[in-house]
Amino acid sequence: MLTTAFPAIVLMAVVGQNPWYEPFPAHKVIGNVYYVGSKDLATYLITTPEGHILINSGFEQTVPLIRTGVESLGFKMRDIKILLASHAHSDHVAGHALARELTGAKVYVMRGDDKVIASGGEGQYLYTRSRWTPCPVDRVLEDGDEVKLGGVTLIARRTPGHTKGCTTWTWRVTEDGKARDVVVIGSPNVNPGFRLVDNKDYPEIADDYAKTFSILKALPCDIFLGAHGGYYGMIEKYERGKKDPTKNPFIDPDGYRAYVTEKEKAFRATLAEQKAARESSRQ
């Protein structure tokens, strides 16, 4: 059984060891979009008159940081109606069950990651020993599905490779009379240990990555966000925004394109390296 209590000793044990666990000031990104995650594990709050949407729960230990962030902005956890995810790795979804208990939110997950989250980590590629509290999934999403609440419509794009159901979220936000395209990249990273060639556990992994980059390159993007703050230089942009509130540093279409280009280049290089190693071993 989960508990809504957060012993101080647990938080003291993790805070300061790693930016994943360190608090960071909750802040407005644009319009009704807010960052409420830790120093590097990104969690986003999208507010509406009919309740709110939360993307990513982090670890169970970081859910208190998210709650603090939400409340510091004047919102309530119980008003979160929908809980979403970028991808089914523990650093983004291990807190789902606790966040669901705190909020009563419905949990929506892209097909490919749904069973991993529902089982508490079973069925992952590579990270087979990573486990967390299982979280029921209320709706299984497909590529292009819409998530609607209070006049906000998020579009779920399946961008697999990093996980089979890795999800990039897109939607439009209007501020000061101007519409902006928001993109929260799920993850295009090829992690250390990932096999792109002759992968018996995930045979289509290389093709999935290739599809993902085709999708990412085609997306319109004004507001560049991601599953980790480090993807889009969150800390530096936050500081810039404090120094000059007249400019929104999170409006960064060039940064988005450069990031996608960099990650595709890294993927292609790793794929070529692994293919060359395979051919060499056959000689």
C-alpha cells in the first residue's frame, strides 16, 4: 500500500546527491505551462479551468518535490486530472502510482510503454532489474491520439527507440495574442549499452529510432522542452528569464532543431560503429 506521507529522512537522503533529486524553483514556461520538476527530472503542469495535466512523475522520492512545486504556484495536486509520461524508465514514471494516489488522476500511456508502467518495470529493454510500484493504466494511447481537458488539446506522438512507447507531446499555447507550438521531447538518446544491431530483445530498435527522427524533424516547435531539463538548457534559460522578464528564453526553435540534429548524428554514428563491429567479427 502507498502512503501520502513523506518522511523527512527519505528526502534528506536523496536531495543533494544528484540533480535528479535536487529541488528547483517551479516556474512558468509560457501561458498555462509550468515546470514543477527537480533540477533535471522534468515534470510539466498544464493548467485548465477543468483541472490540470501532469507530464512525468519522476521517482517516488521526487513526488514531494513536484507537490511542493505545484503548490508554490498556487495550484493543488488534487486538481490534476490526467497523468502522462514521456517514457517508461524509472526516472520518469516510478512515481506514477504515488502521484495517482495523491491526485486521483487518470493515467494515459502510449502503447509499448503501457504494460511496463502497469507492471512496475517488467518488459523493459536493457533495464531488466529496474522495478517500481505498479500503476494501473486507464487509457492506452496510439500515435497521434489527442488528450483533451479544459480547452487544451495535447497530441501524443509515438517516438520510439529509447523505449518502445516513448512519447513526444505537442500542443499549442496562446500568450499575448500569439500562438506557439510546444514540444516536449520524450527522448531521442541512444543510452550506453543500447544495441542497435542484432538486438534480440528489441529487433526493430534501429528502425524505430529512424522513424523517431523523421517525426521530430517534421514537428513545428517554438517552445523546446524535454524529459530532462538538460535537454533544452533549462537552468540557464530559467536564469536568463529572471534577469530579463521581457523575453521568454524558452522560445527556442533553433535550439530544438540543433538538438534533434545532434542526437540524430549521434544515433547514425553509433549505428555505423555497431554495424562495422559486426562485419569485423564475421571476417
